[in-house]
Amino acid sequence: MDEQNLEAIMGLIMYGGNAKSDAMEAIAAAKEGNFELADQKIADAEASLVEAHHSQTGLLTQEAQGNHMTVTLLTVHSQDHLMTSIAFTDLAKEIIDIYRRMSNE
């Protein structure tokens, strides 16, 4: 695996992990009634997901250009990390919305 692909894969793992952590912190903030912080943490999670997508796009572009890479367990792990983080962030938004509605009752 070349250096560029390794950097992209590690970017997926790092940014995906950051997004999941921020989403979890957003839920915790909403649970405490701090919706301003919850919204900021969701924005941070989404920013990390954008960065992860940039890493993924680099890999996909190389593939589309015919530069096939060997798929390793690390590659699969990075994709899994990204998809889990996307799902977790989406779910966090829904949970925050529930807490927000409960606080308005």
C-alpha cells in the first residue's frame, strides 16, 4: 500500500472517530439541556464527516482512474468506521431533537 492511500485510509479512521465522538458529546449535552453545545458538537461531527469524505473521494478517484489498490483489513476497517460514524451522527440528530421537544413540554 502506498503512502498516499495509507494517509487517506487513516484519514477515514481519524475523522470518522472524531465525528462519532462529537456526536456522542452532542447527545450528552442535549441530555443536560445544553442545546447550543449539542448543536455545535453536531456541526463539528458533520465537519469531520466532510473531511472523511474528502479522504474517501481521493481513494475512489484513484480507483476510477484505473489505479486499483489492494483491499486490506485496514481499508475495510476505515470504510466501516466511516459508515458507522455517519449512521451514529444521523441518529444523534434524532435523539437531540427528542430531548429538545421534551424540554419544550
